[in-house]
Amino acid sequence: MNEILQQLLNGIIIGSSYALLAVGLTLIFGIMRIVNFAHGEFYMIGGVLCFYLVQTLHLNYFAALVLAVVLAMALGAVLERSILRWLKDASIDSTIIVTIGLSVFIQNVTLLGMGPVPRSIPTPFGNTPIVVGGLTFTAIQIFVLAVTALVIVGFHVLLQHTFLGKAMRATFSEKDAARLVGIDTDRIAGITFVLGSGMAALAGALLGSIYLVYPSMGAIAVLKAFIIVIMGGMGNIMGAIAGGLLLGVAEGFVSGFVSSDYSEAIGFFIVIAVLLFKPQGLFGRKGQV
């Protein structure tokens, strides 16, 4: 039983960061109608920036974490303003090609800058295991879980109880109607892209603090984000959160009870099963965009 609970805890910790990544992707698709294959590169940028800010500039880890997210959001604002805003009326095919190109460009620039060797982000937590009730975890794992939970709750409050959140939900649901009532949908799209980029960067910096950071880490991250979005239901924010947790727990159980070699593949098996039996996603509705 302890082993089951241990893998459940590990999965929830990883899955909470997956949820951050997927929520950002869901928002960008829902509001901008852009299939953003460069989303994983913001995940990578968050981890890489956090590493360099701590290791090279010797910033405090917590300050570096915040600054890495802010810098990734600033990059997101520049890319949205200079490139993606011009694609608002383009076809899905065009946006896919452009975002794949952005992904390749950002990944290779990072590769030239830091090389292919994975790096470990120095943290103030140490690696001393904490044992409570037979469950083993580390301080950085608890920190990651706490931060992601706070961000998800804060984002929910933003969406439900602020004017910006209501404008985002209106644009998400029906862009033309939102324009008719005076909402600047271009501005909302820009804010959404910046927020989504920041959430991806935060996920990368947090998981990079547990594991390693390297230039190609965004490639598998964006695949997992798409798996989660499809699993939860396209355009369903709560589905993205639940799907992220579900994928993290599934990976934890497969890694713990089968083999870590299969943990990366389990998401693909899950999404195939979901598409076969519930094409609209586990939490989606028929006809939902």
C-alpha cells in the first residue's frame, strides 16, 4: 500500500506541473485558435533561464525562478506582437508551420548557447529525503507541488472573479460576440499568449529543479501537453488540469511498477484509448470546439 501511495504522490507532483503546461496551451488554442508547437520551447526556456540566473549570475533561487518566468513572458509578448498576431486569420496549417519553425529556431539557438549537456539547477533545498508515514519525498518536490497548486488556484480566481478573466472567457467562448460587446480581442489574445508562455516557463523551471534542463527538453513536453489537452477535451481548462494530473499519476505507476522505459509511452496509449471511446475527451462535450 505504501508503494502505491508513494507512486501516487510522485505522479501528482509531476502531473501538477504538466497541468500548468497544458492549461497555457489550452488557453492559447481556445482564444487565439493557434496550434502552438513552440509552447514546449517556453517550458525549456524557463528551465534554462533559471539555471543560468542561479549558476552564472548567482541570483537567489527564488528570485531566479520569478525572473525566468518574467523573461519568458516578455519573449512571449515580443513573439505574439511581431509574428503570431499576424496569423490571427490564417489557416491552422499556416500556424502549425510557423510555430514549428519557431520551435526549431529557439531550440537550436539554445543549443548553440549552452551545448547539448543536461544541467542541474542549484536549489537551496538539498537532497535529504523526508519520510512521513512511510512516504518518501524531498523538500523541492513539496515546493513544486505547493507553487503549482497556488498558481492554478490563483489562475482560477483570475478567470472567475476579475474583469480580465471574464473577458478571456468571453473571447474563449465566442470571439465575435465578445467583439460586439466592446472587448478588445486582440489585446486579450496577447495577454493570453503571455500568460500561457509564463505558465509553461514556470513548469519548466520547477520540473527542471527536480530533474535536468537541456535544449531539447521542450520537444517531449509539448507532446505531453497535446496529449493532456486531447485527453481532457479541447478547449476545456478544468480538463487540462485533470488530464495533467492523470498523466502524471499514470507515468508514476508505470515507472514504479512496470519500467521507467515505458513511462513516456503511456500517455500515447491513454490518448488513443480516449479517442477511440470518447473522441471529445474525458471532460469535453460533444460539439465543443
